Amino acid sequence: MSPALAFLGVSILGTWGLASIALIAGGIIMLFFPGDAQVDGDNVLGGIVMLLVGLGSMGAMLQVTMGPLLGMDPPLPTAAKKNVPASRLTRWVKAGLLRDFPDGTPKEVRLRSKRVLITRVGDTATAMSALCSHARLPLAGLPGSPVKPIALRDGCVTCPFHGAMFEADSGKVVRQPFDSAWNSAHPLLGGMQAPLFKLLSALPAPKYLKPSMEAETMQTYPVRIENGEIEVALPPK
Ligand code: FES
């Protein structure tokens, strides 16, 4: 990369970061330290909007900069209509020994560059895309962070970010993200992020640029066990 291009990139990110911090700081000042100004309904609303826009902007900037470094995809929904039907999943790929997968807790593996979530239950296993259809965040959580994979419950995989639940074998949604039970049990990833997602999804921007409040049916993959080893059927190259 040329030095001029690198300088331009750093300048843009620096300005973006400073603008986000200014919005967050402005929102906090309007809400909590209004000085001599009278705190009326307009000030409170203005403060909340500035704070949410600032947090959204900061989150987007971190996503753009840190996402690729952490191997994360843009936090945009995946449409069920893009799922490949089982009849076209014909390329069997070895995923590892059954005994190396924890019983009842999903684990992510990379198969031919695809991120696949394997969930073993005893001598059986299921496989689905490792990225949640709500915002393409990893269903197995982030390694080394407090966001860990959640044990299978009633045959369903739970997304550790916003709580969407999917049937492990069919990929069908059984609970949408930001369910009230999830939000009250997870103030940071549920209670605080729900209004932020709602605000960003209501912004006047093209649909493909906006986060969604809903999850769709996940891509699942056929699985077979051969000599104690899990094999997953992927789409042909
Ligand atoms: S990314 Fe999974 S519920 Fe939001």
C-alpha cells in the first residue's frame, strides 16, 4: 500500500473515531451534566439520540477496523433464500473425530474455508453455518472473550450475542434475537444493544446496509459419521 493511501485511511478512521467520541461525549453531557441549561424533554431526547448515534458510529468503526483482524464478517443479516438446498450439498468433507467434539456444546470448525458449527450429542452430530443469520456473528462466541458458546437446549442452538435460537437439525428459528427474557438476563448484549439495533435498522438507508431485528432459517449441512469421524456435506466447488 502506498504511504499516501495509508495516510488517507488513517485520517478517515481518525476523523470517524473523533466524531464518534464527540457524539458520545455530547450525549453524556446533555443527559447528565447540562450545566445551567434547563434539562427538558428535548434535551433528554437529543442526548439519547446523540449517545445512540455515537455508540452506533463507534461500533461500526470498530467493526470495520477490528472485524477483519478478528476474522469477523460485517454484522449484516443472512437471508434464508440464499441457503443451499440439501440436494445440492454433495461434497463430503472430514470435520474431525466425533470424540474430539464436546458433548452438547457447539464448536466451530473451518471446512474448505467455510465456517461450520458442529454440535455433537452422544454418537450423533448436526452441522449449520457458524455465523448467525441475524448479524453474522459467530454462534460459538469469540475465543478468549466472555462470549462463549451456549450448550444445546431442547435441541436448539442459542446465539451467545443476542439470544436467537435455532433448531440444530433444521436451522429453523425458534426464538428471535432480543427476546425479553434474553434482554433482562443479558443487559449488555441484550438490554443495551436492542435499542441500538432498533435505531440503526430504522435509519433511512438501503436495507442491505442496515442491521436487522430478526433472524432467518440457518443454512444446515447433512452430517454422517464414518469410523468415528464426522463428515459434513458442503456445496460443490
Ligand atoms: S448475531 Fe445472533 S442473535 Fe444477533
